[in-house]
Amino acid sequence: MMKKCWMIVFLMGSLAIGNPAGAQGFIKRYIHSFLNDTSDISKPQFLLYPTLAYAPETSWEIGFSALYVYYANRDTTHRLSEINAFTFFTLENQYGLWMDHANYGPGDRWFFLGRIRFQSFPLLYYGIGNDSPPDFLARVDANQVWVKERVLRKVRDNLFFGLEFDWQRLQQVRFVPSEPGATLELPAGYQGSSNLGLGLGLVYDNRHNVLNVRDGHFSELAVMRYNPFWKSEFNFTTVLSDNRIYRPVGKNNVLAAQLFGQFQSGIVPFNQLSLMGGESLMRGYYTGRYRDRNQVAAQVEMRFLPFPLRFTDRIGGAVFAGTGQVFPEIRAFDWNRMVWSAGGGLRFLLFPKKDIYTRLDLAFTSEGSGVYFFIGEAF
């Protein structure tokens, strides 16, 4: 079963509750502040809005999303930094807090890139391998903490090198078979685990705006070691390669492409295997629909930012396609077993001076579809 989710912004209604007259004036000023974007381009900007979503395994979900963007020392020659946060609560008593960030220090000498996840939220488990069934085998109820951070120092123009840190903890794990009474082969880590990975990362990055790249490159090569010596319950190694290129096509359009690989050796817990799917790469697949020790995936996207419309210059769109595969070892990779995803979406220019769009994507696969609503491009 494919997870389907609808994200709805209901800012006006939620703010009007309790004080309609006062809220109406605040709403007008709030909406005007980012729709017209009359502020100084160097001034930091903050956006907060409520969200509403529905998925079969969670029921209704209520949350808040926030975005903070700024230039270090308000110097627009620096790269645009961003902090993106999301918190939610469902009618099934599930909850979570997510935060992603990409922050550049003065002179772009330091680069801090990472994400934090804290959630009590069900995971759908389809099994391991590229031949896993289209219907999930079990719902995994668990509490999860995930902190991944990179602290990188510029060693020359656009080239950064530094430490990477990855800590994942899964607790109070319970596998609930999709069919009552069914026998399920439980994977490594089914009782939960805490794993700390330490490693090194080399990043080439000449993007000026990470939320909407018009022209540039991003490439990361990282090696992470999870070892019982520093209290990791599992002993394994991860090598990650993420390469992206962005090229302008005409005045407003952008052609973007990504090639991603994750390769692991050792005994890896099921929640830290290479997971295919999600809101960024291989859209249309549930995150973890396919999982195994190794993954190779690629995608290409054509962005029209904005459309050449006479009545507005704030609406754009995109079309995209991707392909990928998970496999247990390198020699098991088979070009004939690649899976695909494709789709398109609309874009709305949220902050014109900082060139930041919000996106609504509809993605299709051979098994179903997915809907995604986020600020910033998928990659």
C-alpha cells in the first residue's frame, strides 16, 4: 500500500479562532509581508504556517512548519542559509519534530549541514531487497531519534572538508504484521538499537541558494564508521556519494540532475539500511519501500521558474523522472531490475527577492502515487 498524504495550509482559519477582528488585521499584514516581499533583500525572513495531513496509518495529522532564511552578517555576497522545521501530532497519539538546516558562516569559511528527527511514528516495513512485495508486511511502532550533522571547513574555493556525525536510536519497537497471525521473518535490529557513526566528509558546493539552485554543483563523498568502541550496538561502515548539477536553460528554466549512491558493509539494522523513496529522491515511493545494504538512484528534473504568464510572474512548475535499485552486494546489481518514478508539480514564488519557491508535486510509480508539499526544491 502506498502512503498518500495531502498537506493543506489553513493559516487564515486557524489564526482567526478566538479573535476574528484582531486576527484579520494580523493575517493581512502577515500575508502581505511575504506575498509582496517589500523588505530589504539582506534582511532575514521567517515564515510560520500550520498544516493538515491525512494518511491511513496515522489518521489526521496537525502540525506547524517554519522556515528561517538569512545571509551571514546580512551580506548578500554570502550564500543563503536556511533552517527548516516541522512539528506534528496525529489523532493516533503520534508526534514528531523535524529540523533540516544548511548554514554558512561569514566568508563561507564554515559550512554546517544536517538534520534532526525526533518522532513517535509508525514505519511501514516491506521486507528487504529489490523483490520485496508491493504490500507492506508489518507496521513498526517505535520511538526514533536521528541526529546527522556535518561540520565542514573551507579548504579552498567551494571545497569543504570536515567531520560527520550520525546518531540513530530506535526504542520501544513493535512489529505488527499486516495480516493478523502471520509469521514474519524479523530483520536485524528488530528489538531496537542505538548506533553512533563517526566519519569524514568532502563536499564541493558552489550553490548560492540551497532552496532553489539556478546554476551550480554539489558533490559529497562521506565515509561513516559505526563501531562498538564508541557505543554503537552494530558494527558496520557506510560510504555515501551524492552528486548534483544544475544548469540554466534560457532565461528562467533550470535543468537539474542527481546521482546518489549509498554502500554498506557489515551487519546493518533494518532502520539504517539504504532506504529508497521519500519527498526528495524517487518521489512516489514510501520512504523505505525498498531497502537493502546498497542503493543507486538517479533523477532529472526540468524546472520552469516561473511560467511565462502575462498575469503573474510567481507561478512555475516542474517535471521529473527517476530510477533506482537496492541490492545486497555490488555483484548483485542488475540494470534490468531498476524501478522508476516520474511526475510533475506546481511552484509558487514565496520570497521573490530571495528566489524561494514552495512546491506541490504529484509523483507516479508502477505501484501508485504520492503527493508532496514542501518549501524549496526537492534537491
